[in-house]
Amino acid sequence: MSNNKIKPKTVLMQGNEAIARGALAAGLDFFAGYPITPSTEIAEICSVELPKIKGKFIQMEDEIASISAIIGASLAGARTMTATSGPGYSLMTEGIGFAKMTETPCVVVNVMRGGPSTGLPTKPSQSDIMQARWGNHGDAPAIALYPNSVSESYALSIRAMNLAEKYRTCVVILSDEVLGHMRGPIELPDISKVKIVKRVTPTKPPEWYQHYPDNPKYPMPKACFGEGYRFHVTGLSHDAKGFPTNRADETKILMDRLRNKIAYHIDDIVQIENYQMHDAKIVIFAAGITSRAAKEAVMMARKKGIRVGMMRPLTIWPFPDALVKKYLGEKKAIIVPELNEGQLSLELKRVMGGIWNYETRKTKKIKEINRTDGLLITPDQILQTIMEVK
């Protein structure tokens, strides 16, 4: 009997291409952006592929215009994304805050490079992790995802598009120069079977419609411009219909909603990987490209009989506080390798209450490995630190 089951198509793909094609699989139909190393391939692929499906690609005059364009297109009903790197992401932060305040779904990709300022355009970095959480002014919780492979770049791009629609917010995909430009095999799924969170159409009459209802369920109905529903869009504090307000009670409802729609759905949003954690005494906490070296270091240490494991956050924001406490609280030592001066380790110290010594740059349990010179942290460097703390 012949087997008619269609096998997944395996292709060799670049990380940036995987992000673009993942977003397209998730229904992306509008991209606005401005070329910048090392993210430009994402825009290039979208410029070729979107017209084939009657989508829209626009090269804007700068990154401020790019983020503004995808917000406007989203308000009109499109599934939108832009991509950039360091300096461009800095220009987008006010727009990202506006998207969060107006609860407008969109996705921003930051393929991180060395900084600050123009920095090292062709070198990897992980120094925008905190910016992805705190870059825009005001209290606005963030969702930021960080893959560590080409196949995961594809999968998390789909997930980012869905989370943006589900929670009506701007979702950030963090990548980096090496991850964006490396190539790897990826099994492309049947596009017809890719799970897509679609925008919910309002069922109430237009005169009853509230664009920002109190205590909404997610996904919640969202009207689009041109559908006959009246609502106002502003970055000012606003009431249920979007009109500006200075009333303390209405502002509280707004700010509570922005916080709680993330805080109440942590289990749905947060995603981690545990590797060799079943008996680990020492744990490496690493994300993105650095976690690949960390996993290799775990295997090297295991061959020496050292019980080492790795915990990797695929969701950087919201930070996996509860899971960190659950899996790392009783460990002998935690090693944090990262391509910055200690942004992930700072979060671990916050969660675990580590005692920080400004002179020695150490805590009792947390050992940092930091690089900001444009080079990657190697498995041998991590193994050396394992040997020091074992």
C-alpha cells in the first residue's frame, strides 16, 4: 500500500529568511521598513514575497516612519511587521510605546549588533535585551521572544505574530547578527496547517462597541478602520472608546489592563527549555546564540562527570520569574554567559535575591561571563568557568 502522507519539505535557510517566511506563514500581509545591517534580508525577502500574495511592502524613509506605518496598517486590519537593528530600534521605541498604549497588534524584529551608537554593525551582540523591556517610556509590559536556531526563528516568528494579535500589543523578536546570517536545515510545515490567531470581529452593534473594554477576555473583539465602528486612537490616556481622559478611575482601568493582560497570561506567554536539568548541581542560564555554546559546554562537562544543566528562556519578556525560582533556587551555582555586561544576570539577581558586590562584580551563586568585543563566547570559556565553580 502506498503511503500518501505528505512529508515536510526540508530546506537550507538563513535565520533572517526564516523570520520573514515564518511571518508570511502566519499571515503577514504588510511590511514597512528601512534597510540596516544585519536585518536587511528580512525586508528584501518580504519585498519579493508580499506582492505575490497581494500583500504590501513599503521601504520607508526611516525607522520612525516604519513603525508608524505598521501601526497604521494594523489599525486598518493588516497583520504587520518591521525589522531593524540597534540604532533603528532606538528610533522605533516611541512608536512601540504608542502601539502598546493603543493596543495595536504588530511585530518588531531586532537583529542585535554591537553598540552603543553605530557600534559594530557586522558583529553579534545581546545588549538590547533590557531595551526590549524598558526602551519606551512609561509603564508598558513587553513580550519579547529570542530563538537560538534557524528553525526556531521560523517557529517563533509565527508565535510572535499570533501573540501580537491575541494580546493586542507590539511583540518583539530578538535575534542577533550570527543567528540572522547563519544557515541551517528547517522542515517547512504545511502552510494550511499553521495555527493562526485571527482577529476577532465585533458582534455588538457599532453604537455599543467599545474598543478598549474593561476586563476583556483574550483574544477580544477588535474593530478595524473602515468597518463602520467608531473609536478614537490616541497615545493619551483614554477611556473605553479611545477618547482622551484625565479621570483617575478611567486611567487606572487602562493601566491595569495593559499590565494584567500580560501578567494574567504568563503561562501562555512564557516558554523555556530545560536541558540536562534532572540532576544538575550547576546550571547555565543562557539565551539566543550564546545558548548554543552553553549546550555544548554542558555536554563537555557531562563527559567529565560534572552534573551540569542548562535553562534557556525563549521568552525573554515577561521574564520567567516563577520558573527561575522553581528550577534554579537550590542549585549550587548559576553561570550566565551573555554578549553584554550582565543584563540577564541582573534579572536573575532580582528574582533570586542575590547579594551583589560592586567591587568584585559577583554574587554568592551567580557567575557571569560577559563579552562586548564583537566575538562569541565559546564552549571552552564556559567549561573553564564550570571547572572554577564545581
